[in-house]
Amino acid sequence: MKFYVLIFTLIFFSCEINKTTVSNSSNIYDSRTLKNKSGISLLNKIRTSPGIIIQGNDEENARVYTRGINSINFPKEVLFVLDGLQVGVFSQIVNMLDPNDIKSIQVLKNGSDLAIYGFRGSGGVILIKTK
């Protein structure tokens, strides 16, 4: 019996998740990366992020999805979070934000990062920080 307790405690205490390991799968583009891209539209700045699918070419009718976590038949659009406030989908943020004011863009795709956004963030989340 002591042997099983010892094995259980070894397994239990050796299985810990480090936050830096979990959150490394998100892609961060900061002002150094975006500095060379001034004068580019918001849609084209988002298009340069890996793992992003954009349907539509004009900014008014574009839809943004993340690759890999959407359903084939019913894809869910990405939730945009601007300076910590949940804005909604791309069509809601496109007129609110000047692309030259963007400091960083971060794409969240894994479940542990999306958990705090609930169902609205189930299609993925794009965090945008402004200057």
C-alpha cells in the first residue's frame, strides 16, 4: 500500500504545467515588428500573423478565422480584444481603430489562453494593444 501512495505522490507532484510553456504557442507582433509596416491596413497587418484565415478582400466584408480549431461546416469568427475590452468580430473593430496606432498584435489559439473568454473566444482571440 505504501508503494502505491509513493507512486501516486511522485506522479501527482511531477505533473505541473508552467504558464510560460502553455502561453508560448501564441504569436506576438510588437511595435518593432509592426514599425516597418506603417501605412498598411488593419486587415493586412492581421493577415501577416501565422494561423489566420481571412475570407473576403475588402475591409468592410472580411471575416477572420484561425486555422485549426474551427469546425469545417460552421466556422466561428475570431474575437477581437482591444486594450483589454472585448470588441467583437473584425467588422466591428475595423472602423474603431487606426492601424498606425497598433503597438502589438497577439493571436491566441490554444484552449488554456481562450478559457477566460468563454464561448465568444472559442473561435480564437486576437489581442490588439495600442500605443
